[in-house]
Amino acid sequence: MERLHVLIIGAGIGGLTTALALQRRGTRVSIYEQVAALSEVGAGLTLASNGTVILQHLGLGAVLDDLGVVPGRGAVKDYRNGRILVDIPRGSTQVERFGAPYCQIHRNDLHQALVAAVQSADRNCLHLGCSLEDFGQDEQGVTAVFANGRTARGDVLIGCDGIRSTVRARLFGSEDPRFTGYVAWRGLVPIERLAASALVPDSAVWIGPGHFLTRYKIRRGQLLNYVAMARTSTWVEEGWAVRSTVESLLSEFRDFEPGARSILMATPPEQCFKWGIFDRDPLPSWTTGRVTLLGDAAHPTTPFLGQGAALALEDGLVLARALLAAGSVTEALARYERARVARANFVLLASRENGINLTTTDPDRYDEATHRNEESLDLASYNAVTVPV
């Protein structure tokens, strides 16, 4: 389709990827973000080959090379003694198998690169301080109404506004996200605070009863990012990221071996946060008329397969390709759903199952046969650049 004007609600990784992919083909895009200023949010994230191949395709491979870290090896370890249960080759093996690397990067580094790229294509495309209040659609287009009194008119509207998506609520009703039974702590530790032995291999996961700890390097290897999860019955805190204390974290993970605990002990007090892990049940469809969903708005996914960011990247590129290939908005969104819904919902459910696998399996019984990741589930081989739309 030619001369489309696409309205994107949310300037996260998925929304910006969609915008950039459309801009590269000459489509007009307007992005509306509710925050008044973009700030550093989040910490590290992992991108398997199915995510990095998209960034390379969009011209952001240099960002991965500069700020990302490609681990040589990973491992799953026994929480009691650090014994390696599963050895995971990374590095060049991922490029050889899937055509792109497995990479670890600070979310903000990737986000800033995407913002710079879309604003380089159109310096007026990003609108901050615009919280979506409602939208309406007719045969000619979609009108979005924002809380600040602004309105916008376009041919299609894409809800990229996260797990508590306003777009999703307007399309399918207001239903609260589901608490998954996990609370997570995250922290960023300067590498110089850690002994060399704590950094072998390049990335690692410790598994234990009701607990799970993963750590990996980001930002040119200058920082170590970790996520520590514990099963619990309730989450009553307000907000997705709440200040925590290193002492409470150490108490929760008191049974973990000294090497794992040394990472937690090295956390700067201002870098220790916790949050509840939520998701939603799969939707059979993400679209009504000229409006559709993308990323966490469509399929909020737990972190147990490390695929949340990659799925948003996949959605963004596939949707852009469908909009450019189809003869109408209706056809484009139908193509998008055919290419994406089944895969995204599979990953959502598989990630739920892997959380149980990682936090309930006896380490003495955990091995390559019970291990689940993006390779064993054949997730990393998906190529959004070439998948049929």
C-alpha cells in the first residue's frame, strides 16, 4: 500500500522497530508515547539470533557490535555448589547455525539506538506526553484521542503500549494481567567489583527449589546484569520496579552457593530493584478493523526463555512487511496475524512452562534432556526478514 499514515501507540522496542521498518520503505509514521521524557528504564536483555537478525537488517548491527556482548559459552548450574548441569555453546556457533549472533545488551542502549534511527528518518515522528484515552475507526481511517487534548488521524493504529495496554482494553475489554507467582530482583554490578571466578562462563543460570538466578555481561562487558526470581503467592507492591535492599535479596537466596551470592553482595544499593512478574492468557486474535496489537500488548511473556524483546522485534518487522505487501489494511493485518499469532502464543505458554521447569526440577535430575531454551525449542531459527507474510 502507498501513502499510508501509521499511528503507533507506545515508543518501546516493538513500536520503534515497527516505525523504523516502515520508514525505511518510505511510509509515514507517527509515534505517541505517554511519558513526557524518555529516560533510562530497565536493565539487561538477551537477544537470540531471531532478534539480532532483525536489528542487522534494519541497519543497527553496529550497535550490537559496539555496546552488546556476545558470550562464548553459557551454563546452567546447581544452586548448592555451582556444579555445571548443562553446558551451552554460544559465540560463533549461533552465527553458523542461524546467521546472526546471540547477544546481551542494556535495554536503554538498544532503545536509544532505535529512537535515534527513527528520528533521523523523521525528526517530527515522535510525540511525548501523549497518553491514549480512546480511539474510533471508520471505513476511511482511525482517530486517536489523547488525554492532553490532542487527536491524530491515520490509516491504521498499532497498540504497542505494553502489558497494561489501553488499546487492548478498548478492543477486548479491561482484564487485569495475571500474577504468575514470581517476584524478581534485578541489579547491575560493575565488573570490577567481582572476582574473575564469578564471571566464568560468560553467562550462567543457577536453579534451585522455587528460585532461579541468571547473570550476564552488558554494555561492552563493563556491567554485569542479573535477575533473581523467587516463587511467591502474592504481589502487593505498586509499580513494576520497586526499590529493594541487598540484605533482603541475600536472605531470599541464602541457600545459594558462595559464587552466586558474591554477585548479589556486590550490588550497589541504588541498583537493587524488585518487581512482580505478570502475563496474560493468549488471545486468538489481536485485531479489530484497522487496529491491532504488538509486543507485550498482544502477548506479555515471562522472562524464562529470554524471548520478550525478540518477539517484539519480530512483530514489528513482520507487521511492517505485511503493511507494505498487502493491497488493503484489512488484508495486511490478516497477513500479520497469520504469521505471528500462533508463534507468539506458543512462546508465551512455553515460557510459562519453563519457569516451572527451572524452579521445581531437582538439580540432580536436570540435564540436557530436561533443559529448554531458544535452540532446543527451535525459536532462534525464525527469521522475520524472510518468513512468508
